[in-house]
Amino acid sequence: MGRILSLLLGLLVVVGVAYYVIQRTAETMGPGPSAPKRQLDNVREKAKEIEQDAQKRADDLLKKTE
């Protein structure tokens, strides 16, 4: 009887710790986008800025040659 009680108590502790870790992870992630998505969005924005700058320089060069 003591072994079964010890096993159940140990299982309860493991489940409690797992629940705590899962809840804590969910709180830190929040409803916003994840870090990889934010990083990808930043890269896309920077690429767009670079493309716009390159297009502007190409247009300026074309105007100078005309």
C-alpha cells in the first residue's frame, strides 16, 4: 500500500510541475507574434526599404542620362 501511495504522490508531483511549466510558457509567449515571425517581418521590411532605395537610385541615374 505504501508503494502505491508513493507512486501516486510522485506522479502527482510530476504532473503538477509539468502543468506549471506549460502555463508559464504560455504566459511568456503572449498573444503577439513569436520571435521568429517578428524577425522575419523585420527582414522583410528591411528588404523592402533596400529595394525602394535601389529603385530610387536607378530612377535618378536614368534621369541624369536623359
